[in-house]
Amino acid sequence: MGQSASSHSGSATSPTAALKWASEAEREVLLSLLRNASASAANEGSPQAPSASVSSAISQSIPERLRKAVAEFAVARSGTATKGIVTMTGLATAARILLLGDASEKQTFVNTYAEVNPGVTTKGLVEDIAAGVGLFAKDGKAGADGKVYSPTERFVTYLLGSLAPKSDKSAADAIFSSEDTPTRNAEIPPLSSFQQWFPQSSLLQELWTNLFQFAFLGTLPTTLPALTSTLLTIEDRFILCTSLASEFKGAKSWPCLFSTQTDGASWTVFAGKVQEQGSVLFVIRDKDQNVFGAFAAEELVPRPKFVGDSRTFVFTLRPQIGVFSPAGYNANYQYYNTGAATFPNGIGFGGQLDYFGLYISSTFENGHSKASPRSSTFDSPRLSAKEEFQIDFVEAFLVKPKEVDDRLIDPKLAKKSILNDDVASSLLEMSGKRMYSKEVQQDRVEEDEET
């Protein structure tokens, strides 16, 4: 793990030393990959293969430009005089750099990627990395079909926007504008500065790790929660999962609490299914086909005020992607009320009462997303196509169930005295404990009978 990225041709590093970072099982997988690529079964202990064969042996779910670059990158680290040959040392070193190397080490791979794919730009590399999201489909088994996933333009645009430094809000806004149209001519950094911009994007880092671990080892280090949804694509699920605070990650599934498809368009049914359940993700499609929503970190309990915390966020998914976390301006995170006479009845996020960043009315027919030009709580633009929108479809998913302390006693059982338990009462009396309360209780019973 501590090896330098500069293990180029001519290196005397042995396969054993080059594989020190890998587990025994991982070593076997890498060895099998190279043997499958080898044109000859001779010298089974230390196989070699032409770079083109190695490129073909890597899962066909990995974009071709990346597979070619991996093979050439491994050649340069193989320590052999034969041109275009990949050894176990070269493959193991390439895998270590791509899986465990820092940004400066990975830059050496990106340089190779640019060399073997003339004319490719940063957008091209981001498109190739974005294809890794397809590996999450079908519980990570999509790689078996040998097809490369084609990411949507909105997904690639969002990833490009993530390259801007956290402090450079203007650069991010150039990708996602308040006019709801992505700016195509926003400045995109070159491949030569990869080691500067790659650490800025946790999204690209996660996709990179998943993609190359699948390429070399055939496994995925992370998975997405299983769910059934009409509105959410695999890209949407990835974006929303990575946007959650750490305590909400790791669930194997997100049960669907409500769906217009199965539950109809009823506020009563909706409220009954989402109230007091736990942390819930809401996804809405308006009549103009915009898809947007919010994550309520705190369970929904009817109250005439805003509640919640900074783990709550709002988002838009179509026509483009944007995730908006609290800006620190106020604490108006989430609002939920029903059956009130003087306060709004519905569910809202951000802004203020009757001027929410996102709101669904208890009529369950309409809502609003008000921002002039941004909603204060989340610094979010208008999420819907129109400020006042008509609801077309709603889904709600349980991200994390409400925690229940098993030590708490059911209120109905809390009123029951141990004196009403004949066995427990008899044991106490046998131990010499006088049951004063039992005598008082008996007196009360006799008084009741006399009356």
C-alpha cells in the first residue's frame, strides 16, 4: 500500500511484493484475470498476456476507453523488455494504484488514459466513470450482461458540477442555474489537473472505487438499498443515497410507505402511512413532469411549527439534478400538520409558513415551491416547473425506521401492579416481605363491595 506510483518498466518488483496490498482471495482473482487473458497456459505460476487481451478480459461492463487505459497502464509497470506485455507485477501494481492510490498516483493513470484515447476531455472521463453507476443495478449483478451503462446527460452534468471546490459556489451554480437550465459552457477543468479536482467530488470518488474494484476483482464495495419505484432511476438512487448523512446509510432496502400507483391520491391514506414512521424520503412528479422531493430526517408528528435538523435536504431530479442542504440561514427544516384550523395543513420544507421551499397541500392535488430567486433554508431554486404546481405522482420511502426503546413499558401495562400477579406476590410473602399495599388494596375492594 505504501509503494510509489512510479513503478514503471524496468522495475525489478516481484509479483509477490506487488501483491502485498491484496488479500489471498483478491490475489487469486487477479491471477485468474491474467490467466484468462494469456494466449498460452504455459508458465502457470507467472502468466503474461498482450495488453489487448487484458483489455478484453476485463469485464465488458467497463467502458472500452478505460479498459484500454488499464491495460497500457499495467504494461508500463510490468518490468518486461517485451513491448505490449502485461505481467502479474504490472497488473497488481496498476490495481493497487487505481484502488488504493492517492490523487497524484491516480493522475499517472489519467495521463495514460489521455494518451491512449487521443482527443478525450474531462467530460469524456467523467462519462466513463459515470457508467459505473450501472453496476449498482440488480444488486450489483449488471456486469454479468457485458453491457456498458450509458449515463444520462443530466447525471454527467451534475457530476461535472461537483468538480468545483466547496467554497466556489459560483462555479457550481454555473452548472445548475436558478433558471432550471444547465449551462453547457461552464468552465470544466482539464485532465492534466485531475489530482486537483478529483478530491473535490465524493460522488466521482465513490463511482471510481466501485468501477475499478469491479474491473479487477469482480465485486462492489458498496451497494444501494433495494426498492420498487416508479419515479427513481438507478442514477437518482445513487445521488440520494450519497446525499444522506452517515447514520442513514447502509440499509438493505427502503420500504415504500406510499405510492400513488397503489394507494391512490388520498391525503388521509398518505398521512396515515408516513406519520410517526421514522425518517422518510418523499419524491414528487408534477403535471409538467418535473421530479423533485425532500428527505425528512425527523419523524413526522403533527405540529404547528417547523422541526427537524440539518440532515434534512431538498432535491430535484428532472429535468436536471440538484441536491440542496441547509444553508444555515434558519432552522425551518420540515413542517407537518393535519386537521389544524388556523395553520397550514400539509407537509413543507424550508422557507416559511405559506411560503415553503417545497409544500404539498392536504388537498393532495397541488403544492408550491417558492424561491425568489432562492429559498432561504436550503438556498434552493424553484424545484417544480411552476411555483404553484399540480401533483401527478407521489412516492414515500422509509429510509430509517423510528427507533423504539424495548425497555419502555406499554402505558397500558404500566398501570398493572405486581400485586395483581399471584405468583410474584406469593414469592414476596414467602421471603418475609409484608404486603402493606396488598392490605390497602384489599380494604379498597371491600369498600367497593359494601357500596
